[in-house]
Amino acid sequence: MSNNLVKRTYSLPRTIATLFEEWVEPGKRSSVVATLLEEFADTRRKHHLRQAIIEGCSEMQEVYLELEGEFQPLEEEVHCALNN
């Protein structure tokens, strides 16, 4: 067994374990479980990142509005200059 692999024991509902063993042949079960856990971890990471971005944007909302207010006159000036 490779040093990168660890063996764990988990309890599963009998119906799930039975279906898994019916659908996945014995030599591929560990890799299927690893793939499913990777997908689960990736989904969780994305969810947490999305939440952090939303929180960050909420915290920066006032700063964004202030910056927009500062650049609005410049934007109008450029627009007038380009249209004349």
C-alpha cells in the first residue's frame, strides 16, 4: 500500500452499501469513493469561497459607492468631450 493512502472504516446505510457494491466492481471501489469525496470537497470549497466573496462585497459596498461617486463627474466629462 502506498504511503499516500490511508485506510478508514465508516458506517453506511445497508441499502447504500448494497447498491454501491452492486454497481461498482471490487477493484474500483476505493477510486470511486475517492472521486466522490474529491467532488464533495470541491463543492464545499466553492460554497465557502462564494460566501466569503459575498461577505467581502457586502463589507465593501460603501467604499464601492464612494468610489463610484468620485468617478461619476469624470465619466460625465469624458462622455461630453467625446460627443462634442
